[in-house]
Amino acid sequence: MTHAVAAATAALLTMGMFGGTAFADPAPRPGPGPRPGPAKVTMDDSQSKITVMGEGERSAVPDVMRLNAGAEARRATAGAAFADARKAAAKLTEALLAAGIQARDLRTNELSLGPEYSTYPTISGYRAAQGVEAVVRDIGSADKVIDAVAAVGEEARLNGISFEVSNNRRLLRAARDAAFRDAGARAAQYARLAGRELGPVLTISEEDASPPPIRFAGAALADKASISPGQQTVSVDVRVVYGLL
């Protein structure tokens, strides 16, 4: 060991033994979105404990797609706009059912009616809309469902899709396991470097558990090859306090 490395190691351990904060290199963090900076490890020798941040991630391919669609009509009168939008929405629902979507997987998520203005306060007409969310449990049939919506006619609207893992709890449990193991490994390493032995767990707190949503804009639906579920990643940060022996 060179004099420079020895000096750096001694400084790190001395700072930890007197209650300071030592920075551990973070494990690589694959997956979307920015992650926090270096994890913190705090060793408090006066109270014989060490606090460690553990990080865990698990990913899976989504098996459910949510399709947001709807019907829209613009007419000279409010009554005509509302009636035509409702008729188109009923036709849309029939098309989704025919494409294999179960009635329990259809949900109305918009119902609106309002004036449109050429120059305020002059009303040029009225717009009515009714939206529906369809849960597609067989992603292999996504193209068929989307084509069914498009075939409804000019009043049909495709507003976007999102993907999810139906058994997200399994992913979350696995991410927690990984985060706790990571915390234990960091704590054991620093205890060993400080000439101590790792004791029992004193406290555990989950700092973050986040499954980032995977969404695609409606414009992407034009190319069937772009309809891909990708992966969903669940991230967990856990703070664990261990005793020191």
C-alpha cells in the first residue's frame, strides 16, 4: 500500500469513528430517471451504531396495457354535439368488446360538453367528448384493439397507452430484499474497516419505493412496431441502523 492510499484510508476510518460521514461509491443504477448521489454511511462509535443506505432495483416486462381512447363531436348545438358524441362512444365500446376486452375492463374517464368560440363571446359551436379507458390483459392483442378503435370513424380518438406489471407487489418485495442485502453488505464492510463487528439491526426505514410509469404518446400508435411494453423498474431505498460490537 502506498503512503497516499494509507493516508486516505486512515482519514476515512478516523472520520467515521468520530461520528462523521463517509461516502461509499454507489452501485450502478440501471433504469430510467436520475438517481440520488452517493449513498451515505454514518458510523457513530460513541453510541456503537452505524447507519447505512441500501439501494435495490428489480425490473420486469409489463403484462398489461391501458389504452385511453374516446369519442368527440363538434356540432352547431349543444344537444347535437352531446348526442353524437354519446353515439360514437357507444360504437367505440362495442368495438372494444368485439376486440376481446371484457366489460369489467372498460371505464368511462371523461364526459364533457362546452361551447367553442370564434371570437369571444361569440359561440361558433359546441364540443362534446366521452372518454374510455380499456385494460388490455393480453398485450399480444394490442394491435387488434387499437385497430378496432381507429375503425370506429372520424369521431374516435386515441389518447395514449401505458404499460404496467399486474403483480407489482412481487417486484416491490424483490427490490426490498435487494436493498436490505445492499445495506447489510455496506455496513459489514465499514464495520470491518473500522475494526468492529456488525451487531443486530436496530431500526429500518424505507426511504423510497417508486415504480416509474411507462407511457407512450398517442402519436406513436401509427407504427405498430413502436407498441412495445419495454420494462418497468421498481426502486427502493432503505435506511438501516445496525449496532456495533
